[in-house]
Amino acid sequence: MTGKRRALSYDVLQVRDITGPRTIARLWCAQCGDTLDITLNSAHHADGVERMARAKGWDCDKNRPRRTICPDCKARPSPPIKPAAPNPIKPNIRKEMPMTTPTVRPATPDERMRIRHKLDEVFDDSKGMYLDGFSDQRVAEDLKLPRKMIEQIREAAYGPIRTDPEIDQLRTDIAALIAQASSLANRLAEVEKRYQPR
């Protein structure tokens, strides 16, 4: 099984000097770049290199080059840590977004024809209002088209609605209440007939 091996914090080199060729482990100080050469025997081991470097006063971690530090750099005081400047709190000002009306795609000729036929059935152009509780929204739901499209075609064909839709709804509600009251009055009259002495 072969896996990735972690790089060591030193290099193994072959050097020649007056004593002949030899194998060394060269460590570099992470702060100043100074080097330390440790002569290796034929069966070198990473823990042995780390141990020999510590014996010479170096801080060494065989797997992390940034933690290899020479004795001179260890003796220097570390620079003081400056407190971070407080971040001024910026007010969160929301930019006003311009109001835009969604654009409606133009109606196809077939959709125009369907809308006009439906409006002919449910819109009274002489009064300028819908009949029987219809509205732009209800026509749009019946035809499964956008309400804005219905409104545009209705205004182009018949003009704006001349009565307030809320007033029309109130009129419809009042008519329903009157019909309900009439029905209740009839039921009351029937009950009174049953319980009158003969």
C-alpha cells in the first residue's frame, strides 16, 4: 500500500568535504534562514534528526518546517502583539430601491379573443362595471391569465371601471343579507303559524 508521505522539515543531502562524502540532514530556521547540518549514519531516522537538533539548541518538528527555529531566534524576544484597532460600527443604511411595476407579456391574438368574449359576457360597458360579482381578478382566474393583462385589455376596450370594486362588493353583501333576512322572516312566520292557538 502506497500513500502520500508528509514532507519532512529538513532535506537529506550528499556532501563532499575534506573527510570525504557524507550524508547530512540540513535544517533551516523558519525565522532567519540560518542552517544546521547534522551528519547522518547509514540508517537515519526522522526522530533521531529531531533529537540531535534539540541537543544543539534548536526547536524542531520533523513534520512542520515553520516550527524549526534556531537558538538565536529563540533567544530574541517576540515582537509585542498590537491590539487590534476596534472596527467602527458603520450604520446599516438601506438604499431605497425604486419601485418598478412588473411588465406583463403582450397577449397573443387567441388570448385577446378569449378575454374580449369573457368581458362581453360579464362587463356592462354602459355602467362601466362588472356584473354579478365579477372582477379583473375573477376573469383572470377563470381564463388562467395574468390579472394585469385582463386589466389592460378591459381598459383599452371599455375604459376604466367607473365604480369602486369595494362598493360593488358591499352591494353584493347587502343583497345577500337582505335575501337571508327575507328567508328568516318567512321561517319565523311558519313557526308562528304552528304555535298559534286554533
